[in-house]
Amino acid sequence: MGDLGLHPPRHRVAPRAVAWWTLRGVLGGGIPLIAALVVFVSVESWRPWLGPVLVALVVLTAAHAAVVPSWRYRVHRWEATDDAVYALSGWFVREWRVAPLSRVQTVDATRGPLQRLLGLATVTVTTASASGPVQLVALPDAEATEVAARLTATVGRTAGDAT
Amino acid sequence: MTWLRLDRKVIAVDLVRAAISLVPTAIAAGVLGLQPSDAWPALVVAVLGVTRAAADVARWATTRYRITDERVEVRGGLFTRKERWIARDRIRSVGSDARLTHRLFGLRVVTVGAGLTGVAGATAALRIDAVSTTTARRLHELLDPAAAGPAQPDGELLARFRPSWILYNVLSIWGLFSGAGLIWGGYWLGRLFGYDAYDHARELADGAPIGWILAVAVLGFAAIASIGLVGGFVAAHWDFRLTRTAAGSLRTTQGLLRTTSVDREEHRIRGMQISQPQAWRWLGVADTTLITTGVSLWSTTGGATILPRGPVSVARSTATKILGSDVLTRPLRPAPPAALRRRLVKAFLWAAVGTTAALLVDARFTGRLSPADAAWLFPTLLVVSTAGAVLAYRSLGHAVHDGYLVVRSGLATRSTAALRQPAVIGWRVKQSFFQRRLGLATVIATTAAGQGAYVAHDIAAAEVAELVRAQPGGEQAEPFVDRRRVERGVPEDEPLRARSEPVRADTVHADAAGEAGADDGVLVQVRREPGDQVQTGRHAGGPELG
């Protein structure tokens, strides 16, 4: 019923991406959790209502870390041809993005601290549209470098004013 | 070309302005005989005015500009030296305007607009403030040869001011704000002459029923606001004309005391948008904007707005003349009923959440409501949110006509945008879990012009590939569409995961059709209907052109 008639991009992201997403989710949920815990210990009068909030936070963070990364891994895919970059991302909401190389302005490879730890990188391809960037999230480090170099070379060869 | 100075008459303008700023002090001291402690607002005005005039003279003395073959440069500044240059091939618009004082001395301020929308943020504007009217016209011709030529002759008149437009501009929430501004200004003017309107009102109110006072205040407020709006609109838009110059640029000229003229090169126009506020849709109120590269969306004088707010019939006929096609008047394909179902479910959830939140907050703070009150609270919220859902659903529509992608949506404001297909520089398709269940998807066309993205909300999933591929040449979207897999069979380096979606059957069917069509390089239309019935060109008796 909901099939879009769009083929999924060819490559999956690095399997280590699951670890990255899990770490990120635990850290993202863990910091407010610790803050809430400190308040819970120090302010006695808030305990009656802060207790349930704490429990809810723990459950949500744990559920998110358990479910979302592997869900994401099943969804995320990417492909870069000589004509276009193409990425599928998301988990609950899926998003397909395509940018033809004739309209590409810049190609970046970025590595955050967590990504460096795991040997991952994200390639971002931007077009002249503010809402158009295509992100190839969590590729293996070496592959990201190679893809970025190949895309930059192809973009350099492709004529067009990018608008 | 050598460095040029601004016009000498700028000094005269500054002298006049300084003199004007001294007037309140003169009246306060000379006519009313006030002490400086009572007349301090007048003194502030005088000091500010004289300082600004002096600073402007310094600016005149230090500023130089020149126009070379490659760029326009302006430099100047007394304490901080500033230089700014714009490459001439980046110039997107050349405008000139004049305030009353400028006009008295035959001066014009020339504005040069450039830059990217969205990516770079605001439009970088370079102002040459001010030169004589003849120099302004010469600069205009030099920098924007496409727009050269005197204001009216040869130009095709596309639209012109009608007094009835005033009505359309009185109906606005901004009236309240400008009304407040007027009252505030009036109050301070009164204070300046020793009249305190607030005290006076309190005296008058003494003994009178408070309800009447409030009613009078509100009515007075609305009247003042309306006067403010009418005045502002007339001052800005009087004698509005939209013309197409002989050299292919759209020129607007407008203004009662301060004439503004803006040229926009037609070859940068990527489409148009007509927005109708739902509250005034029965009156046919519409705003008309151009979708164009290099013009900031938010600049009110600089370009995107091509017509003042007015009747939708004028908006549509003007759009037809500008685009050379009546795409914005043609009927659109409505969203499938599933889109309405999605909105109704959301409306129900909003009403439920709203009721719960209201009861919880009330229980915590006042305790005036009991759970039984949900019996009227929930239905009330439900009626409102359902009305919103239906309204939002009825706005939805999309189509591809005449080489334009047309999308329409909006709850508070119904916006219809027509975007030239070659201007689409990428696609995004979003589908949530529930959208997938309902057979819907949201398609976003990204572009360098206008808002940067134009959205077709909740179209039938089966139409997505068709819409994305309906590009001239279609090459941009090609890797996107299922045909690839049809040809290639299966992604190469990945073992296919067990597909839960029933795609396989199509792949097989379409494969045959794909081969038949691939002989002469013709695209085969693969369309899936709800219920997994596959319709290919072959079924229809031969490959169709995609």
C-alpha cells in the first residue's frame, strides 16, 4: 500500500553505526538523567513527582537505545553514482533524498569525537538549496574519504551553475 | 572608471533635516515657554537630529564609489573605513528610491541587490545614498542594461493600483500593532506639550460605567488602526504599476511621498506563489510573490513581492501574464481521502491531549473543573480541531502542468506555488510509519529560489515516482526510481534482506516491460495502485512514454 516505487539505495552504512547510534542515544539520554538524579538526591520535597519522571526517563532512554539503532540500521542506505547522490535515512519517519551532481556545490566529510572513536564518518553533499543537503551518515572512515574524493572529482567535471 | 563622490545636495538635505529636528525645541521654548526639564523629549529629538545630520555630512565627505568592468565598489567611513564590493554578474536587482527630502532636491538612493537566498542568509545590498536623479538613471542603465529605459514607454503594463485594494489591506492583525504605535506616539506628543492623555482619560472615566469606556477604547483603537493601515498602504503603494520593460525585466514603481522603483530580471524568475489567508478567503484576499533566485524572501521592498495585497483575480491574471501560462488557475489533483483520515485522527488526538492537559493544569492550580467537564470540553475542542483538519485537507493539491510543478497547502494561509521544473535541484520524500500504512508520502522539491523547498503533502504513495520523474529529461531523478532495480534486478553488493514489502511481484512484472522498453531507451511507466495491481505499459497495450 505505502510502497513508493523508489528503489532502495545500494549500500548499507557501516555495521558499527549501530554502536555509534546506541552510544549517542545513551549519552543524549544519560546527561538529563544524571541531572535529574542529582536533583532527586538533593531536593527532598521534589521526590514525590520527580521519582516517576526519573523512572520514565530511564525506561525511554533504555527503550530508545535498544530499539532505534538497529531499526535505523535496517533503514539507512546510500548510493553515489556518476549522476546523483542518493540516501535513505530515518526510522519511524523514512526520508529519501536525492541530489543530482550537476547541482552540487560542496562535499564535506565530518567526523565527530564518537565517530572518530569508532572509525566512522559522515559525508554531507550540499546544493544551492538551503533544504537540500544529502547526508551519507556513518560510513566506514576510509570509504567516506574515497566517496568524498570521488564525488568532488565528478562534481568538478560536471558543468552547471548549481542553481 | 575613477572614484566618484555622492551628490553635493546631500549636504543640503542634511541641513534641512537638522533644521526640522530643531522645530519641536523651538516651539517648546519659544511658543510654549517650557523649561528644559519639561521639554526634554524635544531636546533629545534636537540633539539626535543634529548629530545624525553631522554624521551624514561626514559620510558624504568620506564616501566614494566606482563602477569597473567587473564590479561595483563603495568605500567610506570616518572612524571605521569600510569597503564593499559586488561582482557585476552577481547583481540581481537594481532599485532606486527617494524620501520626501531627497525628492525636494532631486536625489535618489540607488540600491544594488545580490546574494543567495537561504544559503547566505539575507541579500547583501549596496546602497549609494544619494546621487542626482540623472546619475541614478545612468547607474540603473549601466548596472542593469536589461532594465534600462525610461519608466513607462515601451513597457507592457501588467497591473496598476486600484483604490479598491485599500479595503483588502485594512483587514489585518497588524492593524492592532500600528494602532498601538499611533496611540503611543500620540501620547508622547501630548506629553511634549504638557498634556497627559492618560490622566485625562482617567478623569473622564470617573463615574462612567467601565464597560462603555472599554467599548469606546476598543472601537477607537480599531478606527485608529484602520486609519494607520490605510495611510501606510496608500503612502507605500499609491500609483503602483507593474510593467514589463522592453528588455525583459519586471519593474514596479509605487509610493505617494517616497517613490520606489524595483527591477527584477525575468530570467531569474523560477515561478510564482499566491497565498490566501483562510480568514479572508471568502473576500478573495491574496498575496502574490515571485519565486526567484537571489532575492531575499523577507525583503519587503526588494523584490519577491510583486503585487500589493489585493483581489485574487488580479493576482491570478497577473501571474498568468508573468509566467506566460495559466498554471496557477488550473485545477489541481486533490489529496487522496487517506490524507483526510490522517488529519482527522490527528485532530482527535489533539482534542484528547488538549482536554487532558486542561484538566490536569486546572486540577493543579484552580480546581474549578471536574473530570465531568470533559463532557463539554472535549467535544468543543474536537469541533475546532476537526474543522482545522478539514480546512487543511481541502487546501491540499498538486499537479504538473506546462512544465511547472504546482503544489498547494496550508491551514491558516492557503498557498499555491508554481515552480518551473528545471529549477528543481533535488528531491526529498518523507514517509512516516502511519503514512506508509495509509499509502501516503510527502514529496519535497528543493530549489535555489524562493523558500528553497516546495512541499506536496500527503500525496498517494503510488504517485510519488511519477511526480519525481516528471522532469524534463528526468535525468535528475532517474537513480531514484524503481526502473534501476528493474534493469539491474537486485542491488549488487548487498544480500537482499527478506523483503516484507510486496515489491517482488512488481519487480518481476515490470522486468519484462522494462526490457521491452529498454530497446529504444524509452522509459516504462511502472505504476502501482492500492491493492498491488501492477499497471505497466504492456498492460495498456504497449510501452507508454514515461
